[in-house]
Amino acid sequence: MDEDTRYEAVRSRDARFDGEFFFAVETTGIYCRPSCPAVTPKRRNVRFYATAAAAQGSGFRACRRCRPDAVPGSADWNVRADVVGRAMRMIGDGVVDREGVAGLAGRLGYSARQVQRQLTAELGAGPVALARAQRAHTARVLLQTTGLAVTEIAFASGFASVRQFNDTVREIYASTPSDLRTAARATRRTATPTAGVPLRLAHRGPYRSGAVFDLLASEAVPGVEEVSGTPGRRTYRRTLRLPHGTGIVAVQERPGTVRTVTGAHPGGWLDAHLHLTDPRDLTTAVGRLRRLFDLDADPYAVDERLGADPRLAPWVAARPGLRSPGTADPEEFAVRALVGRDEAEQLVQRYGKTLDAPCGSLTHLFPDPAALSVAAGPLGTLATALAEGTVRLDPGADREAAQHALLALPGLDAPTVAVIRARALGDPDVAPPGPDSPDTPDTWRPWRSYAWQHLLAAGELEYS
């Protein structure tokens, strides 16, 4: 998009582009999402940025009306397999907060200087600034939804000091941490320890939540996951192994869609609650949920491309916003894809770690690769490769390299690896696998994983 096209999106308050770019107003010093309801600024006063971090780095503070830090992420980072795309996925997973820029660069196989240069050239902000913007958003969520002490929130958000935390919040939100908390208390109830951290996980455009919850219900492993309630009002709950501790998450299904008078769908959210043993894991947990529910997808681009195909067009029209779900734990998913649901349940009981505080039917964490490496046969081989890093499935993994490494292992055939690539690696462009799958024309690219979901929903394919 050129800048004139972006301005037209801002002038029409087009929510389709929320998260794809940001605009800032020089006369007010504020940056916003494209759908901000405020009066449209004059074109000569508007500047455009690829990321919130770039706008913040230029001295702009976040709009209090549209909360531009809470938009869905750009779908580009899921599509792209280059260094910038891989880096953005890892920053979203909290790698910079845990391992620093050197750790990020090492995972990418580049020097820190090369990573800094590429991100700055394309996005207007380096890895430190991008991570800082993410920490600020995490801090705002914790300030406005929990009763944690401000000092605890500072370190839980990833800041190195309380002073750095205070300075960043004042710079980005033009408020002190205490002011943010006080303003939130007037409109929202603070979370209790039993309720967890309440979140709204935003998405753009229509969202076919029923299909996602159907899939999660069909493959839920007892002890680790459960889906309860009636269709349209279901709750998905599961345990999470996180870098600093453990977590239990509950995500609510939202029935139906809401359309504006023009027929456009501005987007919405899924309600979630997170129970964390260590609040430092909030950013990572949210990132994993967004990948599991495919919340950063661009349904407009997907439906436009696939809807132009005569075969897919009726299905796309019937199911706008159909998603390609990912996973909350890539290594866990690879094991489950290999052994199947029933054996996965046995592995949980034999090797899984029991939660210190079980919650209803959720009693275990899925066993990590190190615990499973003692198993015989293909399972032990896969687990050892994951534990030793021979096979990498983290958000920044090279998808082609991961596929080749998986295919080299015994017991993993091409259809199983295709499922792992689509789900564990979040690749939106995986062709439907198996001898019965149809030819996939190039016109379905780069959204073949979504075409696969339409074929499954239409009953033309069975899930592997």
C-alpha cells in the first residue's frame, strides 16, 4: 500500500488494516490504529509506520480511544519465512526478553548487527524497540486487569528496573502506571486470584469460532485439555508449560458474527482467562494462544484469493473467516501427530508432570521431549531430536529446514509432516497431504492451509 491508499483506509476507518500499519498525527503527538473513531486528521499532518514500536520511537504516544497496542498482529509475520518474519514471531514469543538480542540473533543464525539492520530498515525499529513496545502493552494489561503491585508488574512485564518501567509507561501512554490503574478501576473489575488474568484476544474480520472449537474438542487429550459447554458457548481449557512456570488457560467461544450497517466486519475478540504461576510468562502465553486460534490471520486476503477459485468459491462464501488453527506447544503437537490421541493420553499419564494445583480435570502438563526421549522407536527418536535441537519447531524456526529434518526421522511420513508444518509451525501455505488430496493450483497460494480447512469442512478430505 502506498501512503495515499493508507490515508484512504484511515479516512474510512477501515478496521481491516488494524495492525497492518499505524498512523501518527504530528499536531497531537498521538499514534492510532486505522479504524480510530477520532476525527480524521488532515493528510499533511499524518505519518505512517509499519509498527507501533516505530511510532513510539519517533516520539508519538498511544491513543487512549483506539488503543493501537491492542490490535491483532500483522498477518505478514505468519506468511513470511525470511529473517524479518522469523524474528517478529520470536519477539512475539518473548525471546528478546528472555535471551536478549544476542539470543535472538543466534536463533536466526545471523549477527546481532545484521538483525538490527534488517529490522530497522524494514520496520523502522530494531529488536529492542519492538520488544519494549510489547513489554509496555503487557504492563498495561497487568495494570488494568490485576491487583499485582506496580513493582511486581514492572519485572513481570520484562523491564530491567522500576525506573525504566515508569519512564516507558509515561512516554507511551502519557500517564503514570498508577493513573492507568485508577482509570481502569472506574470501568472494569480487577481480576481475583481465582479468576486469573482476563484478556480480550483481538482478531480482524469474521471468525468461524465453531470450526476451531470443533477441532479442539475432537483432539483434546484428557488431563491436559478439555472442551465443555454447548456449541456456540463452549470453553476450551488447557495446561501450558511456559519458560518461567506453568499456566492454565480458558478461552470462550463467541457465537455468530456482528456486522455493521455497511456489511463490513470490523473484527472482534475471544475472551480468555490466564492463571500463571509466574506473571513474566504473560506475553509468551498470549502469543501461543494467538497462534493456536490463528488470531493474526487476514481473512479478507484469504477469502479474496480463495473465493476467486470456482471450486472453493461456494465454501468460502458459506464460511467467511474460516481459520487454520495452530498449536499452543509445537513440540507437543509433533509428538501427538506421530502417536495419535489415544497413545498421547497414555503418555500424559506415564510421563507427564502432575500440576502442583490441579484444576478440575486438568491435572498434568504434557511430557516434554526430554522425558519422552527414553521411549523406544520413532517416538524416542523424535523426542531426542526435539530435546537436542536437531529439529526446531519454535516460532522462529526455518520451516523448510524443519520439514527436511522431520522427514529424515523414522516413522514420520509426508502427510504427518505436512500436518506438523501447518499446525506446529503455523505455515499458512501447506498443500493438503495424502494420496486422495486434490491438486492445489498456484492460485491458492499463499493460503493453501486455509483451502485445506475448507476441504475438510466440506467433507472432501479427512483430517490426518
